[in-house]
Amino acid sequence: VEDGPQRGGAPAWLPPGLRPAAELPAHLGGGGAVGGKGRRGSAAARAASAGSWRSCGAPALGPVLTASETGYRISSPNSRTEEIRRSVNSLLNKICPENLGRIVSQMAGVQLESAGELELVIGAIFQAALANSHHVETYSDMVFALKTKYPEFHAEEGGGKFVTFARVLLDTCQQEFESLPDALQSPEVSDADRRDMVDKNKERFLANMRFLGHLFLRNLLSTRIVQVIVEDLLGSVDDNALPEEHMVEGICELLTAIGYTLERSCNLSRRLLHDSAHRLEALQAASAEGGAPAYSKRIRFRIDDLLDLRRSDWQQRMYHERAKTLDDIRRDAVKEWANGGCIKQFPTAKAGSQPAYILAAEAEAKKLGRKAPPAGADADASPAAALRPRPRLRLAEPPSPSEPLPEPAAEPSPSLASASSPRSSAGGEFGPAGGLPIPFDRAFVGRLAGRLAATSPRWDGGFALRSSWREAAPTSEEAVQGAQWLLEAHLCGPWAARDRRRGRETVVRGACELLGHGHLAWPQLARALRHLVAEEAAEGEGGPSGGIEREAVFCAVFLRTLEVGLFHTAAFRALPTDRDDAWRLLVGVLKLAAEGGCEGLRRRALGELWEVLCAVRGVPVETSERELFRQLARQGLALPPLPLGV
């Protein structure tokens, strides 16, 4: 598939918050080389404006306070260790999602000369992460970014072993894990102080569990290490001893942070999650002496929350705010306004999923043809690893998307059995006999779409599509071309000749099946959608109405992903560079949402698309939001009242 000058990019008129970071100018936090003063002007102008009010003088407020002899005074560091500690703590005190890249660059610039200094830096990061659990994801991202920035050092003791970032990180995690359970024991102090100290140590223990979980999601800890932690805290099913309440609560925090990834990783991870859930159910029903429940209601309800989260496919309601960037805050404000000024329900998110940049690394690994172990895999399991002077924990490569997500062993409908294995020895409808490679072409994708159209969604007809797509194992470029063939299948397939609308719904459902189960990434689907609307209607593929049908599929994909929660800002890369064409497609999405009659979906679509609609119409440079409202109203769209001040 040829992309031309727009290959993998986004229209130039998209706002900075919706464009890839590599395409942004440097002053906006991206990697581009575009210059400019930015929205705050030059440094000289800011300095001049900042100093103007100081020159006006200030009224006297009384006698000036003098510092005492024992007061704190800023002094220069008296050792190199103190200098490194001050520099690292100064940077850690400023970290937030908005400036993470800049802080990581400055942290990498700290020159380390020994293994002790490396331990000092990692220990400071670890302590900051436990003290500020609200930013635990940000600290985990920092650790992932710094894993290759620091050099290796010879160990002072150990016979030629190397001290690496990964080894020190693992040792720090182990020391913290082993020390905290003992620290929860009540010391010999007063009752009030004892309760405060126990509560503080328990919060630190739970923060440590969350931090370990996020390190696992970034492939910095293996599944075997998580298994050791779970077995140490919960014990075995046959063990009659009951763990302490804080241990059970810590396991619930850990599994909440990583459960979704565990369930979709290797067999060891799935078995670990299954055994842990079984053990927690047994502890929930356990009784103490006298028949009373062994655990308090708070712990039993916490176990219920974890089990319910697993049953709901790890869709978690976000009762607490996460650390966000400024662009995320602006988008949330637009969504809140689109919902009439308030959010009627708590937002939901997939708990325990890997970060977006890890998934992007998976796509890059597949593009380069590399094989990588799944999340949490032990990278040193091979015999050759013992011959290398490396620590027992290595930073595993990100998992390859060519390794499929686990599918259920049996399907609800027996009619799908013939289509679930396209590479069977007897041949089949989708592949040749004898185990030969499946030809991934338009005819193959068209047969998949026809089979999907013949199966009711109630019987999970998407399983045959997903399994056949997985067996074909298309490359990244083939996946883009295949997605375009799938979206065009209803234009030339005989199964859709009688009912175009049903055919359009089928191909949209197929695209969402592949997207929701990880067989397609949004950048790939966005490229396919861009090619879909850019091509002219060819003869034999719908006649003169082919272009209209393509635009209808484009709008239906946008709306369907919004409805099922799969929408991502990467979808805006599918919009054409021509603003009029982009306006027509976005308005088509809003019209399609209005035709559905669902007020919540209509508001959600308007909230997601509003920032891009403003960019298309040049708000606030070329027009105003009030004029944009009028333009949408002339298209026959009913809009909520304008917010105050617009």
C-alpha cells in the first residue's frame, strides 16, 4: 500500500494534542525540528515581563525577620554522593506526565562512576515512587526509559559479576518487599502512634505492590518473580495458615494492576491468575475459631471487587483521578462540556493493560521481523544465558503482535468449527490443504467477510474471522491492505448485493473484532480508512455510488468504535488533508450518531470530535465557536447549549 507523502502521518491542521509526538515542534514536547517561540513567547520576553512588577517597589511590611544561628542555610554539597542525591531529588520533585521526557533526559545526564552511585539513583527513584503513589505510572515510565541510559559496573564483591540497572532494580524491589511485612508489626510505642505507623507502613506496602505491577507491565519483571510474590503472600491452597489482611489486600492491588495482561499472556501467567483467584475465593469463605469470618468485611469486599473486575473483562471504573498531561485535561474538559457540563457516570478504563508505547514497540518489532517473548517472560531461561556475565533479571524485549492473544478452546456455536482452523490438514474453506501457507489476498479476505455475514453476532461470529486472520499472520503492510480489502468487501461481494446496509454493518463489525482483539492496531486501521476514502469508485465495485459507500463505511467505523469504547485519537490520522473533505466526514459521523437516537452516544461523538472540528474550521483564528455551532446547526444537527463565555 502506497501512502505517498502522508505515510503514517497526520494532517497538518490537526491540533498538537492529537498529533504524534514525533511530528510536533521541539517547543511542544515533540521530536520535530520546527522552531518558534511557542505560545508563551521568547525567553527574553518572559524575563522582561516577569521583572516588570518587581521594579515598581513594594510597601514596607514591618521589621525584617532575621535567621537564627541554627536555622537552615543553603550550603554546597560536601561530597559527591550528596551532590548526586541533591540533583536526583531535585529532578524527582518536578516530575509529572507533562515533563517526563525532559526529566528523563536530565536524569540520564547525571554522570555515575560506581555501582554505589547507581544504587543511590535507583533507590531515590524507588522511594519517590512509593511516597507519591498517585504518579506511580509516571515513575514506572521513567524507570523504563532509564533502563539503557546508565552504564554497567563491576561488582565490588561477586567475582567479576556486573552490576546493571536491571539487577539493582530487582534487588531494591526484593529488599523493599522483604522489609515491609515486618515493618507492619506494632512497635513498642503508644496506641495512637502505633496506629499511625502501621497505617503509614501499610500504605507504603500497597504502593509497592502497585509499583511492582507497573514494572511487570513494562516487561521489567518476569512472571516467575510475580509468582514468587503471590506464593509468598498467599501461600498454597492446601496451607491451613491464613495470611495477614494486609497481605491479601496487597495481592488484590497487584492483580488489579496486572490481571488483564496476565490473562492474555503465556500459560504460566494464566495459570498463576487462575490459582490466585481460586485461593482468594477460599480465603474469602474461610472461618476463624467460633465460626466467625476470618477476615473483615473490608477485605472480603476487596476480594469481591477483584473477582467482579475479572468477570467484567477488567473494565474498571475510575473513581480517582490519574496523573494526566495538559492535552488530556483539555480533552476531558471538552467531553464534560459535551455532556452538558457534568459527567453523569464515572469513566471506565481497561485495568492492567500495557502502556501504549509498549504496544507501539510490539508493532515495530513485528515490522522488523523480530520475535519477542510475551509480557513477563523470563528472558534468561535459555542455557546460553548462563554463559553471559549478565544478572539473573534482564529487561525483556516487548512482545511481538504476531503472537496471538489466547482464544477460548471451545466456541458456543458448533457451526463455526469448520471455519476456526483454516490451516487444517484437510484443507477447508479459507486455506489450502496439506498445511500450505494461506494466500493473504482480496479473495481470502472476501471469504472471511462472507462467513462473518452468514453468522449472527449473538453466536460470536467474529471468532472465525479472528482465528483465520491470525493463522494467515499478515505483516504490518499486509494488515493495512487486508483491512482495506475487508472494508471494501461489501462493495463487490455477492453476499452483500441485496442489502448494502447489512453488508456495511458486517465489514464494520469485522474491523472492530480485529481491532478489539489486538489483530489490528489503530495506526494500521487509520491508514486503511485513509486509502478507502481517497480512492475513486472503480467500475464493478458499487458503480457511481462507490464513493458514497466508502464514506459511509468510514463514518460507521468511527461511530462503532466510539460506541464500544475502542476509539483512539490515532483515528484522526485517517482524515484527508483537504479540510472540506475532513469536515464532510466528521459531520457524517455526527449525523450517523443522531440517526441512532442515542443521546449519550451523540454527546460522546460530539465531545471526541469537537477539537478536530475546531481545527478544521480554524477556530479561533478564522472563525469562532459560535459560528461553528451555526454551521453544524445548518447541517441539521441538534446541539447542546453553548457554554458561558463562548
